[in-house]
Amino acid sequence: MPDVRLASPQGKWILLTTVLGSSMAMLDSTVVNVALPRIGQDLDASLAALQWTVNAYMVTLAGLILLGGSLGDRYGRRKIFVLGVVWFAAASLLCGLAPTSGILIAARALQGIGGALLTPGSLALIQASFHPDDRSRAVGLWSGFGGIGAAVGPFLGGWLVTGPGWRWVFLLNVPLALLCAPIALRHVPESADQRAHGRFDVLGAALGALSLALLTYALIEARGGSLAVALTGAAGLAAAVAFVYVERHRPDPMLPPDIFASRQFTAVNLVTLCVYAAFGGFFFLTALQLQVVAGYSPLAAGTALLPTTALMLLFSSRSGALADRTGPRLPLTVGPLLCAVAMLLMLRVGKGADYLTDVLPALLVMGAGMVTLVAPLTATVLASVDTARAGLASGINNAAARAAGLVAVAALPLLAGMGPEAYRSLTAFDAAFDRAMPICAGVLVLGSALAFALVRRPAPGCRRPECRTHGNVTAPPLEADRPG
């Protein structure tokens, strides 16, 4: 049984290590959007290259995050966590030094692999290291500090882009890793799951990532309408079918199909796909709209996005408590509708938009909607499966959210009619943004309708989330398996 106490020096070092590691990945997922216009200008990149700058990271992270957690359970959580930190830092260095958009995109894909190793590992280390009496408080501190990191991400990204330059958005990870990895090796005890057995589902993970990559490529390049794009899309669908086949026939699949026998679990993941697809498209395009059209500096654009994350950080735990009393159906129905209203309010953000009257109202409504739905969504995912599979269910839900976001970043510019150079033109981008926001709102309304029709109150006595404070806008919080 783990016996490290939170108040001990070792406990504080473990908490610091896990916060540093998870903050690297969380910061990276929020700061890059703010840097996109400057990256495009500096590397003479098309809109498709900017989409890939976001999505290359998300493809490998979403496709491999379940495998990353399994590797930690088998070979040692500290070992895989440190490997992820070092890998992430090396890929970040390559991003920061990238001379072309192609190299940057490749380095971002490598970053996602590192993120898939360290993201599940940070919480798993807390679960495996701390005494049971201190575990909940340690998880609360970890999620709270992580939320603060997510909240300052856009501001920090804007400051770096405006000051030292966009390359420091990535280079900042190197000193964080140089601090994190030695602390982990010195102060964090090694742990593994003695019950872990069987072969790793490397084929399933590879097919999942390949399917996402091919379909994303087809959506981003679909404007050309070439035969190569059609063949790539068909190959992506074939890889998806092969993924399902492999998962159904493997003895130890990465994504056990029988977990979807729970109608509640399936319903909540459908809601997740809708909600986080809209969020992914919204935050990708809004960071560009504020700079390209409204004329904000990167620092001003990053600061402008703070209210949404700050509201989540301040009120997510209270929202979860309220949902415990009302049941998940009401917040999962109302939350997406509030976010849909926020996206329609963003139509007021045009050239010379005033922050207090045009931008802030939309972001406050957006934050209120996210506060309303994110905590109940996580709780419902955990409550819809057996307690022994709660960590797996959370990982699937997290991966689904990230996959939905990357598909949205690929598809939304196509649906909104954005050309390859749209972000260089105020008029063209503004017109496309005005077409994109109603699409995002419509997807959210669909998610609300699914929640109203399919989500029901969970059975009493089911597992509740330990991560009650949350500030990440790209995916719902992860929950680790609790050690026996």
C-alpha cells in the first residue's frame, strides 16, 4: 500500500513533479492557438499548415493516450512518465528550432507521443504514491494547480509571441523538463500494476492514430478535390474499420468494445464528441479572429480568453456538487445551449471589436456553459461503468474529446469556405468566421438534444470524480485507476 504523506518533503516533491509534467502538456494545448498567426507569417505557412500545427499534436496524443497509460502500469509509472517528459522536451526543442512548417508539423506529432506518455502518468503517480488518507487532497491540489496552468496558458503564449517570439512557446518546455525529470527520478517512488498482463495493443493504437491522421488530411486538403484526397479519405475509413475489427477480436484490446454496452456511457461520449468538436473549432478560430480581424496583439488575444478558463477553475467543483443533486441530464442539456449562445454572440466580434462590449460577454457565457457541463460530464462517464473500469472509461472519454477537436479543426475551415490564405485577409477571414460560429452552435444544440434524450440519472453509490477542479478547455479531466 502506498504510504507517502502529503505533508512530508517527499510528498511535496511528488506533487511538484506531477504538476510540472502535466502543465507542460496542458500549457502546450492552450498557448499554440495564440501563436498561429505569427507562425504563419514567419514560416510563410498556409491555413492548412496552421491546421496541421494544431492537429499533428492531437492525432498522436488522442491515438496513443490509452496505450501510454497501459505502458506505465506495466513497465513502471515513473519510468514512463520521465520518458514522456524527456520525449516531450526534445520534440519541443525541435518545434522551437523548426525552419519550415513541415518540420514544425512533424515535431508536433512527436510532441503528441510524449504527451500521451506523460499525461496519464502524472495522475497515476499521485494515485500510486500517496497514502489513501491524503490521496483525494493530493488529486485536488494537482487538478487545481493544473487548472491555474491552463488559465495562464493563453496569456503566457501571447506574452511570449509578442516578446521573445513564437518559438519560445515551445522552447519554454525545455527548462521545465530539466527541472521535472531529475526531481521525479530522485523523489518519486516507482510503481507498477502487478495485475497488468497480456500483450500491448500496439496494432490497435497504430490503426487508431493512422485513421485519425488520414481522415484529418482528407478534410484539410479537400478544397482541392483531387483523387489523392479521395483515396486518402477512403484509406482513413478503411483504417477505422480495421481498428474496430482488431479491437473486437483481440484478447486484450486497448478499447474494449463491450464497454459501450452501457447505453449511458455511449450517450455521454456522443455528447462529448459534439461538445468538444465545437470547442476545438471555437478556440482555434477565435484566437485567429481576435488577431486577424479585431486587430488584437497576441498578448491581448491571449489575455482576452482568460475569463472562460478562470470561470471553469473557480466554479467547476461547485457545478459538480450541484449536478450530484439534480442529476446529469439538466446540466448536460443546458450547458451546451449556453455555449451555443456564446458562439452566436461571437458574431459581434469584427474589425475593431471592443473587448468589454463585444468579446467579454460571449466569453463569460461560454465559461458559464463550460462550467455547467464539464464536471457533470466527467461524473457521468465514471458512473456509467463498473468502478474497476473507471480509469479506462475516463481515458476513452478524454481521447474522444481530443479526436473530436482535431476533426473540427480540420473540417470547420472547409465547411466555412476558408481558402488557403484566408487568415491573411481581414475581410475573407471575418466572413468565414461568421459562417463557422453558427455551425459550432448547431453542433452544440445537437449535443444538448442527445443529452436530453439519452442521459439518465446514474445509480446511487457509483464512483465520483476525484478531479473536481478543472481548467482545461481541450478535453475533460482524466481519472486514473485507483490502486487496490
